[in-house]
Amino acid sequence: MTATVNPEGPNAGPPAAALAKAETLIEALPWLSRFHGQTVVIKYGGHAMTDDDLRAAFAQDVVFLRHAGIRPVVVHGGGPQISAHLDRLGVPSTFRAGLRVTSPEAMDVVRMVLTGQVNRDLVGLINRNGPFAIGMSGEDANLFTASRRGAVVDGEPVDLGLVGEIDTVDPGAVLALLRDGRVPVVSSVARGEDGAVYNVNADTAAAALAVALDAAKLVVLTDVQGLYADWQGVGQHSAADVISLLSAADLEDLLPGLSAGMIPKMEACLRAVRGGVPQAHVLDGRLPHSVLLEIFTDSGIGTMVVPDGTSTGGASTGGTSTDGTSADGGQA
């Protein structure tokens, strides 16, 4: 090992780069203490699923959380992968109210891609950094039980096919994995009491699981910086335009004016905090290591939603967006 000589002499202080690293570690200390032993549910989606560098950075973030004493749980969809496979098979993709219309033929593809491809790829990526991730479907051990979901578009009911709304969550299998020090990676497919298998929006699934696990935080990755107060279009905003903090009531007021792609994400945040999760965040997954930046820095990033009447003194906050991002979950 070759020693590095400080050009300013032997009595000079440590290099600025080393000091900056130390300051970063010290800044993370209160957040390490606050979230140690706590469960954080992360909805993985958007561009972070398709860019190789972002995929690798996300996997590193998850393993960092595990080594830091936090219990991460990953819920994923796979909208781009599903659409690509349907295109190869000549099956059209149709979206209504931000949700994929899922025929029985499309459901076979959704199930195969989410559980057999996306889940396995993500588990393998995380396990390159340590033997922690174990993949499972929402069907396994009846984790998610769902029933057929409808939607209303322009005041008219719309049949979404085999799109499910989660009725119950049985977190026993996930809790067993967490107790064993593992990282559960869950695909957003659910069984129904009627024997059908349903395509469930991954944002909705993540929120329901966060509530059932009594998680300390829900994190939703997307392709925007957060929720903007007045969306003007792609490329028309900066981080300064992002709403950094919203109460549940404020978000509920904003929901009717949001674009179809953003509605499922913000509804998931609202359901999580109304269900007892202290914080729900929407983050820009295009930013490398965005999960770590939100959890372990004082400034945070993205938009944070909190229950009504919550004091946020000392909590990290970040940005928010009403743009037209596509739904990117198993229900995307």
C-alpha cells in the first residue's frame, strides 16, 4: 500500500475531500439512529428500472440500508417490460385512469414478466452486493388478496379487466424474511377469493404493505422531481418549483387536478399516511442513490406527505409533481 503525501506538509489538516466525506457521515448519524430497526417500503419503478447504472445504484442503496440496520422491503411493477413483451406478441396496451386494462391474455403476460423476469432480475442485482434479497409474488402465502377493480373516466364507469384492488394483506411471510435479515422483493400480482389472478398497481400494493408492516416510511420512485404546484410540462420546471411537504388533507385537495399517471402514486402516499405510516415520499428515481439522499441527508429530496397535524421539526423533506408520468407498476 502506497501512502499519500499531503502536499501542504505533514502538519496540514486532512484533505478537503476527506473532510467532506466525514461531514456526510456525521450528517447521516441522526437518521441512522432514527430509522435503525425500522421498516422502509420502497416502490421501485420508472426510469430507475430500465437504466443499467440506476439499477445498480438502487441495488447498492437497498443493501446499504440493510447494513445500516434498516429493514427495506421492495415492491415493484414492470410497466415498460410488460408493454415490450405485449408488443412482441402483438397484444395492444391500453390505459384508462392511469391503469393498464388487463385482458386474460394480457394477465398471463403480466404474471410471467413480473414474477418470472423482473423479480428475478432485481433479486439477482441486489444479491451481487450481498446474499439478502428473496423474491416473492403477492400471490405467495396469500400476501395480497384482491378483487376486481373498476374505474370512472369522465363520469362513466370503465371495465379494466383483471385489474385488482387489494382487499387484505397477510404480511406473515414478509415479516419472517425480515426477522431472518433478508430483503423481501415483491411483485405486484395478487390472488382473488374468486380464484382469479389480478394485476395490482404497484404503488397501491406498496402502500398497502407499508400499512400492514407498520413501516416507518413509504418511498415511491418515479420519473419526476416531485409534485409541482403548477405543472407546465416536461422541462419547464426546476427543483425549486417542487412542493416539498404536504399534509394528507392538502394532498386530498390536489388529487382531482393531477394527471392520470401521477394519481396512483399520490393516492398511494395518501393511503399510507392515512393508514398509519408516518411519512410517504415521492422521489426522482432518475437521480442516482436517491433513496439514500432522502433518508440520510438533512435536506432530503422529492415530496413528503405526512398525516394531518404532524409536526415535521427536524424531518427531512424534499420535492413533488403533477405531470403525466405513466403508471409504471405491475399495474402500469
